Amino acid sequence: MEDYAHILDYLAEGRPDEEGYKHESIALALGQDEFKLFELIPKDDASLIIGEQVYIGKDLDKREKIKHVKQRITWDELTHAAQSEIPYIIDEVMEENKEKFLEFYNNAHPITKRYHMLELLPGLGSKKMNAILDERKAGGEFENFDDLKERVELVHKPLKLIKERIMEELKDRDKKYKVWVAD
């Protein structure tokens, strides 16, 4: 369950292509913890800024700007502006929660006998995966991303690899293995 989301786009007059076009304001948002995509209904007096973090949790008293969550949406239902904003929001979320993403490298495990969680990351094949696993086994858990880059020379941008995987999972809801984006 998402408690916070980041605003990707704000449509003050609603979607013009919607049937029964009502001129109801909507905001498109990306959940902070599970990277779910939402269509939100803002409060009448709320002014929303692209990139702003808003509360969307169950406690209605905490909702200062959002009236309710209208629905979950897919990548294709986002505006082009919202789609182009997502990488920046993901960067911001990753910067604020580096420990969560480092935990992935420290705790990744085999999914099947022949497939490992680390192989889900685009650009990370068996050679880099084995280097990470060997170094993790020899030197223990990675303390931070600098430690990871220093100990495993083949991995230059570990956060970028995770970001690319999150983008893949957002664009394709039918991915077999999902690590970051909740269904």
C-alpha cells in the first residue's frame, strides 16, 4: 500500500479524450514505495507542482491536497509529459532511499535453479552477477554503493541498473518477474 506519491502531471481540466468529459481535475502520480501509477483527484483548492510528494494513504486527515485515488493506471495511460518525468522522480526516490536499493544487491538470491535476481537488471549478465556474488561472499555485505563499485570493478552504475529495471517493469505490466513495481 502506497502512502505517498510524486506528481507526474496535473491536468486542471481533466482528460480531453475521456468519454463524458467532465472537466474534473486529475493528477497523474507515481507511488513512492511500490512504484504504482495512479490517477488522483485533487482537492478543489489544491495547487499541485510536478515532482511534488503528496500523501495518498488511508488517513484522510493527512490528505492535504488529494481528495481520493481515482484508479491505478498503466504506462500507456500516462501523458507524454508524465512519462518523461518518471526517470527524474525515480532518481529522487532512489537518492532518498539508497539503503533499500543497496539491500537488493546484498540480499539478491536465485529465482530458479538457472536464474538469479541480479540477472533481471538490464546490462547485468552472468559475468557481472558472479563478480557481485563472489565479492559479497568473500567480503560480506556491501556497506554502500561506493563500496560496491570499488569491490566489483565491472559494475560502474549500480543505481542506474535498478532504475532501468524499474522503467521496464512500469512499461510492461506482464513481466514475469517483478522486483520493484507492485501489481
